Amino acid sequence: MRAFTGFLLTVLGAAIIFVGGGMAVRALAGLYGGALSDPLGQPDGAEKHAADAMIRGVLIGAVGALPFLIGIAMLKAGVVRRLMRRR
């Protein structure tokens, strides 16, 4: 049961990390895509808006780090227990 919980926490944490990272990269790509398509037509504060969106994505990804690390620790503990039982 602990191994399943550890696996579930690892997958959930990784998914949250990838979603947050994707949000940050999407904001950066949107900024550069707009700059490439119309360099002089960028609205004022576009960089600030993109930076805020990137920070938001990074913070969401950081929230996923805790369940990811806990899940990894639980999985490692389960592997160590199984190895100790075999001996």
C-alpha cells in the first residue's frame, strides 16, 4: 500500500511540476512569438505580464515538488524494505 501511495504521489507531483513548467514556457513563447510577428506593436507592459505569468507557473511547479519528493522517498523506502526482507 505504501508503494502505491508513493507511486501516486510521485506521478501527481510530476504532473503538477510539468503543468507549472508548461505554463511558464507558454508565457515566454507567447512573448517571443508576439515580438517576432510584430516587433513594434507590443503593448506596454507585455514583458511585465509575461514575467508575472512565468513566476505563477514556476510557483505552481514548486508546489508539485513536495509530493514528488515525498513519493520518491516512499518508493525508495519500499525498495529498501523489500531488499532487507530478502536477506
